[in-house]
Amino acid sequence: MVDHELEWVPGVPRWVQVYEDIKGKIEHGELAPGDQVPSVLRLQQIYGIATATGQKVHRALRKDGLIRTEPGMGSFVVKPPYERQP
């Protein structure tokens, strides 16, 4: 079952499209700093994607500094750089 209706754009990798969707939610405040982002398993359920696709999404979000992952706890939205304490 898929919870989210993304209109897949042909020629654009699905992981990029899911990444952009999650990134947009972070940038627009739907996912605030400290909020837990969907797990890889939950991304599979929401978007109807494969495990490897969900893992790519999480890797890209971490690489771009949008989330941090705490082993055994999950992945969470981080504060934007301009809001972080030195």
C-alpha cells in the first residue's frame, strides 16, 4: 500500500524525487528541527519504493546536512546552519 501520491517524473531517479519531496517538507517547516523523518521501511510504505531507494534518500539527506541518524533511535531533522550554536 502506498500512502503518498507522487507523480513520478520519467527519466528522474525515484530516489531523487523522494529526496526532493522530503527536502521540501523540511524547507517549508512541515518537518521541523528535531522531528523524526520516516525510516527506510516507512519510506517504502509511503512511496512504494525499494529498500535500496530509501537508503539512497537517507544517505543524500545526511550528506546534505538535513538529517542526523542516531543508531537504534531513527533519523531526525537538524537545525539549519544559521540557527546552530557555534
